[in-house]
Amino acid sequence: MTHSAILSAAGLTKTELAGGSLVVLSPIDGAEIAHLTETALADMPSVIARAQQAFALWRTVPAPRRGELVRMLGEELRKAKAELGALVTLEVGKITSEGLGEVQEMIDICDFAVGLSRQLYGLTIASERPGHRMAETWHPIGPVGIISAFNFPVAVWSWNAALALVCGNPIIWKPSEKSPLTAMAAHRCLERAIARFGDDAPEGLSQLVIGGPEIGAALVDSKAVPVLSATGSTRMGAFVGPKVLARWGRPILELGGNNAMIVAPSADLDMAVRAIVFSAVGTAGQRCTSLRRLIVHRDIRATLVEKLRAAYASLPVGDPRNGATLVGPLVDGAARAAMIAQLDRARGEGGVVHGGTPVSENVPQGGAYITPALVEMPRQTETVRAETFAPILYVMEYETLEEAIEMQNDVPQGLSSCIFTLNLREAETFLSAAGSDCGIANVNIGPSGAEIGGAFGGEKETGGGRESGSDAWKGYMRRQTSTVNYSAELPLAQGVRFDI
Ligand code: UN1
């Protein structure tokens, strides 16, 4: 399919893709696929005001009815899966299967949120006073701002959108400047669902704003946006988090990761190799959950590196639309230059680099193709401790599990982690209070590709936010504790006496 056929199949018209100032490039071949009109900064106050108006209505719609809207969104996404998946591939360069997987992740969270819409459970709490009842209720909180990154251009939005909507909140979405088209197409699915849903979905319930950081900053700065969920770099989060807090808003941050795998002597090495390769080179190393550090026991290091080098040597790098390709292009030339610069730094610190070579043959011209790199490091240097959004896997060795866990935790980020071992003691130690300090810790599974049912997010410079499953919905609601006195007395708590 041609680029324009993919765009039109996803419902984007030639008129809306032309004439604007935001140039969108395809990582496949660097082609300019759109010139989009950006949201005017001056329009942001009215966008936010519309969301506030929508909130006044939406919060009164019963949650299971709100769930019905998300159920319809799931239906629209199912219908549009192939077209949206192809657009993800065109706009951010994911291989076909991962483009489709991203849409599936949206469908999954819709299903989750529909069930959730009947389970926004509060607690009843035993009161210390006779004739009193205490309860905790969860209420809608207000417009939720969603700032999303290019690497999961629609799935991460849907985690936030599906939860925010069933929780009774309008949403305003600012996608990455690198992936506004997938956002437009996905948003259109929601608009279709809203049109089918009926009048109790207020105007302004969901809005999409297109543009650069200043558009995002308008959401970050507005007191009328009580929850701001932002996914992206730690640098971005360090700007967004304090600003939202300073105006007493609630940030939900999902920032950098520097995810490791510990490979213990008892590990099933063939399984480990498959997990390593998928998580280190899948999505061309551009997931926040991508595997970036391999901490291997000394006794098996040579064997594992040999197996990995063999696996890396046969990896098909190329056009992501081709079904045989496993490694597509990086998002742009700057990302490839950053990867090369980082490999040079690693060499300077004693690293031995395998791969990391730009590819220009048998790939579409104009894309940033490069072979994934495996880097044997003498120790965990500063370069290793920094996140590079590219397929670089640093390999280091350890002797004792304690040392491995210490190395795993000794980075600024705390998103995802894993251990490959068949030893129960090692596995449980890794998952214990003295084990991995990350938001996600797996055993015999790589660090990426989490299911939507669990809470997603991490500690330290990853930002501390939780999205997606489990009770992450609580981040999108306000909690109210209520005490009802149905007695004829007025006893005070803590035995305080105040008789008048
Ligand atoms: C991200 O890279 O921002 O666990 C999200 C995963 C995906 C989500 C990644 N389900 O790899």
C-alpha cells in the first residue's frame, strides 16, 4: 500500500493533511506525509473551558453508562484495527505485528475499563463512634490532560482515556509532534463512538490538540486540568511534574526506563535468548520498557554472548511493512545519531561493540536503519546508567546475586526489570523487598510487553505514576471519606469532650 492509501484508509483526508506548519515524516523513508494545522496557543483556554463544561455533565452520567461509551470505543477500534495498525507502522516505523499489537492493547484496555465502570469500589470503614457509619467514595475529578510519546502513539493514550472516561472525566490529548496522525485517526474512532452513544456524551468530552511543547505547557499550567498524565523523557517529566504540583494538580508520570535482566546460572538460556532479543531489539529498542542492560553470571557469560551474537547476526533489519522484518527504522536520523554517539562513549569507557552499523542496502532510502548493538562492558559506567532510546544492549557480569541486584538497582530509573532463573530462592529474592526496586519485576519473562491488567509505571526517575490496570483508576478520581451519624448523640472522636 502507498503512504497516501494508508492515510486515507485510516480516515484522514487530503485536505486536513495539507497546508499546515507541522511537518510529519515517515520513519520508513523520511517522506513528508502531512503538513498539519496546529492548534493555536490562543485557543487553549477555550479548549480547557469546553472540557470543564463537559465535566459538569459527564460526572453525573452513571459510571456503567460511561462504560458503555468505552465499550463502543472498543468496537470502533476492533473495526479499524488493520488500518490503525498500518498507520502506526507508517508514522512511527513499528513492524506490522507490533503496529497491530498496539491497537490490540487499546482494545484490551477498553474491555478492562468497561468492567471497571461497574467496579469503582469504595470501602466501608468501622467507626469508633456508636451510631456512625464511615465510607469512602470515589468521585470524578475533572478534565484529564494526556501528553503522549511517539513510541506508543495511541496505546498509552487509550490507557489514560479509557480510565478517565469511565471515571467521569473529560480528556484533552496532546500527542507527540512525531505522531499526530495516528492520534487523529484513533481520536476519530472515539468520535464515532461518541456519535453513536447519544446525547448524554457532552460536547467537548474528548479533545485533541496538535502542536509542540507550548501546547502541552498550556495543559500543564492550567488549574482547570486537575490530572495531567505525561509519558516521555525524564527531562520532560522534570519540567512537567513540579509545575503541575506547584498548582496543586496531580501529575501521573511515566518517564525513562533503563531496564535490566539478570541471567542466573540455572537459566533456560534458549528461552532467555528469545526474551532478550525481543525486548532489546523489538520496536527498535524504542520502548520505555526495552531491555538495555544484561547482567549475566560470570560462568555463563561467554556462552550467552555467543548465542546472542549469533541471534543478532541474523536479525532482519528493514522495511517495517515487510512481514519478515523484525527491526524497523529508528524514529529519525537524530535518534540514530544519538545511538552512534552513545556507542562511541561506551567504547571510550572500555566497551566492546558488536553491531550498531547504519544499514543502507535493501532498506527504503531515507529511513534511519541500523543494526542493533550488543556492547560488552567492563562495568556499569555512566553511559550504561543513561537511557538511550535505541537498540543498545549493554552486557555486564556478576558473581553473587546480591551484587547483581545491586547493579540492577544502581541506575536513576526504576521502570522494569527481570530475572531468568530456575532457582526459586533467587526468583523470590529478586521479587522481595530487598530485590528489584522497579515498578515492574518479572521472572523468566523479559521487561517489555506488559499486559494491560497490571498497574504500569515505575519508581525513581521513571516518575512514580501508575497507568493502565489494577487500581491505577484511583489516580483519575478524587477520594471522599464520609462519616454519617444516625444516632441522637454527638460523640467526638478520640474521646474528646467539648460540652456546651
Ligand atoms: C511505553 O513504552 O511507553 O510493556 C509503553 C510494554 C508495552 C507498553 C510500553 N505494553 O512494553
